[in-house]
Amino acid sequence: MCNKLTILTLTYVVIFVSVVQCDNVETKDFLSQDISVGRTFGHNALKRLSFIFLPVMFTLGVISTLLMALAVISVKNLAIGVMLLIVAVSQAVSRLFLSAAAPQSLVHLHPRAELLPAPAIPAPWPAPGPLLSPWARSDNDAPIAD
């Protein structure tokens, strides 16, 4: 595979050299030319630069505003993170010192039921009334039976 690629590349180089003729190409000496006045800073260049000045300043203003908003949000998130870190560290330290200062034998008391006051008995539900109120309209005056 490598030999085929080498032969193919050499063939292309030979064809390129035989097709391209460099005899009639004129060469210029760029170092001897006078380049005291450049193409960019001519008479109309300052006018073109003044036209582009406003959009560039607008874009820079938008970018600086967005960067300022991003910086404010980043500082706010950093402050919240630091406060959460302080709370977590203080909680861990307090648990560490609380567990070191706790007594080894814990007394666990259960109150006796005989010494507690009796619970209050809730009132019963009211008796169910008629399905319809007495002043409801009906087609007949017969009493409603269950």
C-alpha cells in the first residue's frame, strides 16, 4: 500500500513539473518600491474608521455590561456558597463537641399511664338531619322518608 502511494505521489509531482512552465513569469522586486503611503490610511480611511466607530463602541458597551452582570451574579453565588460552607462547618464542629460532652449513660424515662390525667372524650357527631332542608322546594308536600 505504501509503495503504491509513493509511486502515485511521484507521478503527480512529475506531471505537475512537466505542465507548469516558469519561463514567462515576470518577477517584481517589491523591496525597491516606494511604500511610504500605505493603502489603509489614505484620505478616505479616516472616514471609514469614523463610520465603524459607533457600532464598535456599542458592541463593546454591550459586552462590558454583560460581563458586569456576570461578575455580580458570580459574586452573589460565591457569597451564598461561603455562607453555606460556614453553616456546614459550624454544624459539624458543634456535633463533634456535643458528642464529646454528652454523658455516657442516658436516662430514658417513660411516664406511667396511671399518673397521667385521663384523656378528654370528644363530643359525639351530631345526629344526621333530613336529606333536604325543611324549606327546600319539592313537587309535592309529602314528607321525605328515609
